[in-house]
Amino acid sequence: MGIKIICKNQRAGYDYFLEDKYECGVALTGTEVKSLRLGKGIINEAFVTIDSSGEVWLQNSTIPHYEFGNINNHPETRKRKLLLNRQEIHQLGKKMATKGYTVIPLALYFKDSLVKCEIALAKGKNLFDKRDTAAKKDVERKLRQGQFD
């Protein structure tokens, strides 16, 4: 079957230093899956939290209403449970306790008909870090094109 990408967080690499990446499942309702099959979903403003009982939640992500659904359609911006094993949750919790670290979603995709979410442990960039990263990308692009001699 392969992988079909639903949506990506394009600004994640620009705004954060990405360190550890994890793949996890997402607990969804039927109309949410149908809406995602149409390619609708937004995770640009989303973030991941771990509650006191050790469950991981994807918050502030938007999955629009399924247009052919009925009155029992899902709420668009509810928090959704992420499915990770206990050791991964424990590792994330320890690293999130460190100052400046957060967990953000990078992509939502179908993998063999299951909805998966790629999340990453991230540390925020300052403005000068963003400029430095942009300058390095410029130089690499010019080197590939052969503009520097």
C-alpha cells in the first residue's frame, strides 16, 4: 500500500531544532478518518502534551467536518490521543521536562490504511538562528547550481 501524506507542518524545521522523531498512531472517529481520506487536515499550530496519567495528546489540530456526515459529526479541534508505548512516553516526558523543549507534530499520513502521526522533540530557535539557517541553505543551493567558482 505505501504511505500517503495527508498534511505536513512546513514551518517545523524553520522554527525549531528537531532532535528525536517518533511515529505514533492516532485514535480517531469514523468521520475524522473519512475527512482525512479527502486530504483535509491542519497541524501547523498543533502541539503534543503528556497528562498526569501518562497519556499523550495531540492538541490544537484541526480536522474539518466530513461534508457528507450527519448531525453526529466530530468536533473540529478536539484533542486526539496519540498511541505510543510506555518507554517512548517515559523518554518524551523526561526530555520535555528540560527547559526549552517541546514536542510538535511533523506530519499526518496513512500507512497501510492506518492514520499515523510523526512527532519530534524540538527546541525553539531564536531569530539569529533562523537567519543563520537560511544563509546556510542559500550557500548550499548556490553550490549545487555552480554559481560559486
